Amino acid sequence: MANAVILQTFEWEMGAEGDFYKHLARMAPALARRGFDAVWLPPASKATSVNDVGYGIYDLYDLGEFDQKGQIRTKYGTKEELLDAIKALQDQGIKVNMDVVINHKAGADYTETFLAQPVQMDNRNEPAGEERDIDGWTGFNFPGRQDKYSDFHWNFNHFTGVDFDQKTGEKGIFRILGDNKNWAEGVSHENGNFDYLMFADINHQHPDVQKDLYRWVDWMVNETSCDGLRFDALKHIDSAFIKDYTQYLTDKYGDKLYLFGEFWSPGLDRMSTFLESTSFNLDLFDVDLHFNFCQAATDPNFDLRQVFDQSLVQNFPMNTVTFVDNHDTQPGQSLESFVDRSFKERAYALILLRKDGYPCVFAGDYFGIHGGPAPQEGMTDELERLLELRASYAYGEERDFFVDPHFIAWARLGDETFPFQLATVISSAGDGAVELDFGPIHAGKIFRDYTGRIEDIITLDENGKASFPVQGQSLSCWVSPDARDQESLDKDYKKFLENLDRPKLEI
């Protein structure tokens, strides 16, 4: 699909009524009309409870099918409802990406006694106490599933660390000891070694663990008929394992299975090292671009010309998923760094109306956040306008006019299929304008601001140049629908407005 867009379908504060999959299935036709070619679903496997967003993963093989952790369904519904939603989405031409949580396990069925050593929170390579026997929650036998799909039972040998000693009630980080057993090497070096994140940390070097994880991922792909996998917490998983795992998937499924993931470690050097160490087998979210948006939103002295500096999309455009915010960055969450609402429309323009990157729209921005410390309405109107512009006008060659610290613009020249021109102008100060050069071939073309903020008609001079205005702290998107007279321009603008005049979506 031209100008594809992913929708992250969930946010952290969504209710646990269990009707998410049913809502999503009903929304499929409308999502397709709005230009989404793919969705990213929340973790589908059974977690610690129906209130768990899904990252407190318990049983990978339970998609809402077995009576475990107090319910058959997950927070989002039953397995049958999940499969129905996937089919409804795919019937509309929307690809479905499943969330893969294989860094840790939670909600163990019983404790085990084993030798471990507490380590420092800020340096997991340094001891924080003597080696001793602890009682850890590491026993998983999934009694409700009764070995259907897999008879593999997890025990302490399959983990590298836990965060609680049931024997003493002590909380902390405990490294599980054993022959040739340590933290993984190919992980982030924050806190000395960031292999351990939470719960019972999976030992990806154990052959039995590897065997079951390979079996599970084939089962997941075939059971759900999904189109892609989004990997959680990549900086905490041994990169050597991820390289082999993703290579296996690439060799087996090829282009039929899209692979991308979260490597939350700001710094282009770290991101590029991970991409290289995993043979570019998967795309990554552009974390540095997100933080550039955060700074641009709050720092009046931020230089907009530098908004893409050190970003993944600037350096590895073919391996980048661009985004503004997600479930982890929203208020109250572990990676809280929410882009201020005042800049958010401009941030989305910077990912939706440009040629590089695979943009992902966050449900919390689109539909709103309905709880937590900072509930807010969705910015449906602004995002649908940008989605419409992306679907119809943002094509062809891109020319940047980043001329001023507070005023930037770019032109899209169109292509054979979409022979339209688009000029996007952004201000972080007062009212202003930027001169754009479309080239002499476009001389005489006329443009109108499809945001509706400025009513002027702009005409390119004999050289294909014009000055495009923008209101302060805002953006304008100037479109020429291959028109050279105001009558046809007005007709196209009316059609555009009619496309936007449709019922709002709710999830």
C-alpha cells in the first residue's frame, strides 16, 4: 500500500471489560478508509490478570483460551474474538502485527529454592550481598492448559534473575547462580548490565528455552495468521539470540512477516550497533526522534532545523518506524516523556507527510487517554486531516527548506500516480512564511491551505517559487491538486472537507 501507516491500537489506561477485540473487528472498515495499512495489537498472551496490559506475561500459548489467572479471556477478549478481529482487519487489507514479549515471565505457579546473589540496582555486575538460597517465583507448569500446544515447564534453570525472595520477603535484584550462568553479554550496558528488567528474567542461552521459543513463534504465526511481530524490550535480550531468532523468521517467512521492535536506548550509536549486530533483520522505533519532539515542544530556543539530527530515520530510513508517543511514554508510565499537546500536531506532520520512515500513530493520541494521571481527548480531527493528506498528496520527490531556527518547510512534488504538490510549513515562533521552490515545471500552480487556518490562495511564479505563510506555533499544509484555476481548486477542497466529515472513531 502506498504511504502505509501503522496504528498502535492500545494505550495503557484502557478498560478491562474484555470487548477490545470485538470493537476492533467492527472498526476494521473505517480504519482502512482512514489510510491505515497495518495495526499493532497489544500482547495477546495470558498475563498476570485481566487488568494486566499484557507485559506481565504468564503463558505465551494461552491467547484467551484456558482458565488461568482467574479468567479464560485476557484483558482484551477471548482467543476466538482475537482471531475474528484479525480476520476482519485482514479482510479490509489491514496487516496485523502481534506484540512479542519474550524477555521475562510473570505470575509463576509456585516457588523454588535455588542459589542466588543480590546485586546492586545501579550496577548489576556488582554484588549487594552474599550468595544464599532464596525462594523465587520461577515454577511454571500452566495447570489450566494441561500441556496443550507445548509440554515445556519452566523452572529456575531457565531464568537468569528474579526480583523477590519469598523466604525473607526481600525485594531487589537476585542473580540466579549456576554453571556457565550469568547475565547476557549482548544487552544494553546501562546499570552495568541491563539484562534484568523485571519479574523472572528469561535465560535465552538455555537450549530448552530456545527450543520452546522457536516452537512458540511458529505456533503464534500459524495460529493467528498474523502479518508481523513487534518485539518488546530488545535492549534487555541477548542480541546474539535476537539475530538468530529473526534470521530464522526471515528465512522461513520472508517478506510475508514484518519484524520490528523496541530498543529503548537513546543514542544513534547504540541503535546502529544493535541493527548491525542483528544483521538489520528488523526495524526499530526512532527513540531519538521522539526525544527531539519532546524538546521542541518545551524549549522555545529549540532549532527546528535540527529536529532530525541523530535520528534513526535520518541515518537508517529503511529500518525505521517513526512515532510521536506510545503506551510507555504516556503520563504515569515507566518511560514517561509525553510530547506536549501544543506541538503534537506538528510532530505528526513530521512523520506522516515525509517520505522516510514507517509512521506509527498512537491510540492515546488518536482516540484519547481515558484514565490515569492525565486523561485527555483524542486529537482525531488533526490526525485525520494529516492521514488524508498522507494518503492523497504526500508523494514523490521531497525538497527541504529548513531555513530558520523557528520556521521549516518541505515540498513533495508528486509522482505519476499522485501528480499533486504539497507544501508543509511549520512555525515554533510567531507568524511567518517560507519560500519554497517547486521548479519551473510547476509555474502557475495554485495552492490552498488544507488545515483551513489560512484562506489565501498561493500561486507559484514563473520559476515555480512562492512564499508560503504559516500562523505562529502552528502548521499549514498547502496543496495543489494539479489545478491552475481557483474553480477546480475550490472543488477539490470541498471534496477534501467532505471526506473529513464522517463519524469519529472510538475504541
